[in-house]
Amino acid sequence: EETIKEKDALMEKLKEDSEEARQRLSKRMKQEYDDQLREEKIKYQQLLKETKQVSVYEKELDKLEKTIEERDKALLEKSSKVLALQSQLDEKQMSSNETIQTLKDTIEQLQQQLDK
């Protein structure tokens, strides 16, 4: 009868130890899960932050590209105007040169007539 009591006591002790071990394991697994969840949450928040930053960079890049396109267009227009003005200047220069040559010829003819 004492052996049965000892056996029962031992079984009860084993049962209690088993329950304690199960609770410790459960607590440790929950802690590991919570830690992993916290790490994943931090990674997610960092990724979200980086994604938002990329979005900001993309918007800035779009603005810069638009500004560059506008400046290129304005530069092209100004270049066209400069070329047109250069062409007009060349024409006027040629016309002036012709006028000067005509005046020189006229002066020479008048000089020859005076000399006669």
C-alpha cells in the first residue's frame, strides 16, 4: 500500500513537473513568436518607410524631368530665334557690303570724272 502511495505521489510529481515543463515551453515559444512578430513588424515599418521615400524621390524625379523638358524646349526656341537673327544679320551684312562696294565704285567713277 505504501508503494502504491509512493507510486501515486511519484506520478503526481511527474504530472506536476510535466505541466510546469509544458508551461515553460509554451511561455518560451510565445516569447519567441512575439519576438519574431516584433522583428517582422520593424522590418515591415522600415520597408513601408523606404517605399514612401522612394515615392517621394519618384515625384521629385518627375518634377526634375519636366523642368528639364521645359528648359530644353525653351533653349530650342531661343536657339531657333538666335539662328534666325544670325541669318538676318548675315543678310544685312551682305547688303551693307554691297552698298559699301557700290559707294566705292561710285566714288571711284566720280573721282575719274573729276580727273578728266
